[in-house]
Amino acid sequence: MIKKIQITGVFLMLLCSQKVFSQHNSGDDTLKFKSENIKRNTQEKVTVYTGSVSVVSPYINFDDAEKVIVDENKNELKIYKPKKFKIIHLESLSKKGARSEDEPIIYYTDTKELII
């Protein structure tokens, strides 16, 4: 009888420890920008970051991009010539054939899709 109580106790402790030590998703999807220049068009809801642009987010990170255009209407980031580009987590990754260096990398913030 004591063995059954001990086994049940250990089982319950294991169940509880999974909840206590599991990682909590904060739901923080914010993008943190850093750049030398920022130009914002409030009517069109478009922001252009230029000059050594860096972005930190739970999904992608990069440093020293030449330019980033954020279109809030389309939930889109156009990233031009980034360095140290790091993908952390995406829902979808697509490639459009051969890409020239002048074409942007496009990231959709609502669907977590990246098009290279």
C-alpha cells in the first residue's frame, strides 16, 4: 500500500514539474529597430530605416542592413543587403529563383513568412 502511494506521489510530482519548469510564451512579437536615419509617412503607414539598420525579434535578427522599409498596411518588411542574418523561427520560407543583390528579402510579420 505504501509503494502505491509513493509511486502516485512521484507521478504527480513529475506532472507538476513539467508545468513549473516549462518555458512560457510571452506572446511578445515586437520588432526592435536600430538605425542611423528614420523617415515615417504617417498617411501611408510606411517607415524607412536607413544606415546600418539592425533588427531584433523572436523570429529574425540581422545587423548592418543598408535599408529596411516597413509597410504596416501589408505587414511587410523589405530588407536590403543585411549582414549576419539569423532565422530563429518561421512559419514559411520561400525562394524566388535567382536573386540579385539589389532585390530585398521580404518578411511578412502577420504570417511569419520570409521570401528570399
